[in-house]
Amino acid sequence: MRKHLDCANVCIEVVVEDEILGRCPTAGGVLRDHDGNWILRFNRILRKCSVYEAELWDILDGVSLVQGRQHDRILVQTYNMEVIGAIKESLSK
């Protein structure tokens, strides 16, 4: 088992998939515990939107699912630096 950062109870892994075979693009992610074990997968069918917007939806959905599950620390994994910058900026206000 792979171990995530010790400071996080839950990890949100962000997944954005482009339009495939004429289906609507989807955004979603996976919640994993601190040992990397799968908790649940979530997704949302999107209409027209940018990758940036899709990743923000992923993070919002993931954080919403974690709320109320008695996890006080989360780790969000994304490779989109624009999303990371926007979140850091909003947290510093």
C-alpha cells in the first residue's frame, strides 16, 4: 500500500476526462484514506466547460463529500497549476 502524507486523513485525486465517443465530458475523482485505500469514486457529467472549471468542480465535489465524514484534514491532488494558484490565492484572503 502506498502511503499519502501523514498529515492528511483523506486524499482527493482529481480526474478530468475529455469527450469520448460522443459522450459528454466528465469530471470526478477518487477519495482515498491515508494508506491509499479506495473509499469512493465520484463524478459529474459536464456540459461545455474548460479543464480549469472541471477541476474546480472536482475539488468542490470531493471536499463536499468529505465534509460530515469526520475527516478534519484532506490532501487535494491536481496537476493543474492554475487551479492550485486560484485555491492558494482564495485561502490567503
